[in-house]
Amino acid sequence: MEKYKRVIDNGICYIKREILCHMDGMDDCIRLKDIDGTDIFVNDILYCDKSDTYYTVFEVPGGYAIESNPKSFGIYDKDDLMPVYESTADPQTSSYISMNLKVIGNIHENKELYNKIKDEYKFKKNR
């Protein structure tokens, strides 16, 4: 459930969104399903068997995204001035996700898998 509140700071009025219930600390559902119909959540690891490519789902200003370049797997930095990612709100990206990607884990629950994929892509980058 969300609540909106008006905040006035230095004479400027802002609308602030507050999340009242966050399902016991679980990651947010991004309101997309994978190729098998499984709900996708922030921090899920997605896999495309057609291209043997992995992605992570993360929050960005205004919504959610996956990596644009699979070699940047797992290294999204919210403080990066020029981040490169594909917004899940984009119709092409959401269609690609729903028709090609499968949830295979979560970066918190499957740390070994996450680290293995990151190491694999680091190796590919240096080749």
C-alpha cells in the first residue's frame, strides 16, 4: 500500500511517496512475468537460453531495469552519472523479458550463482 504526502522545503512543494507495507523486506515485484509465467522481482537473476545471456533486475529512478550490455552483469551503480540500462517500462524490453527470459534465482538467495556469473563475464571482458 502506498501513501502520498505533501512536503514543503524552502517554499517548494513536493509530493513524496511512502511505502507502508513492503511484504516483510522482500524485493518489489516489477509486474512482469518471465517466459514460464513466473513473477519477476527486483534482484532476480534472469537467463536467456537462446543467447546464453544473464541479466539482473534492479531499481532505477522512475522504475526498474535490466543491463543493456550483458557484460555489465551485476555492476549497476546508482551513483553513475551515465548509467546504461534498459527500462522494463519500455514495451520492447518488457516484451523481450516476457518472451525470452527465465527467472533462475535471486542475487541474495543464490549468491554462489550470482558470483559465478559475474566472474564468468569478467573473464569474457578481458579476453
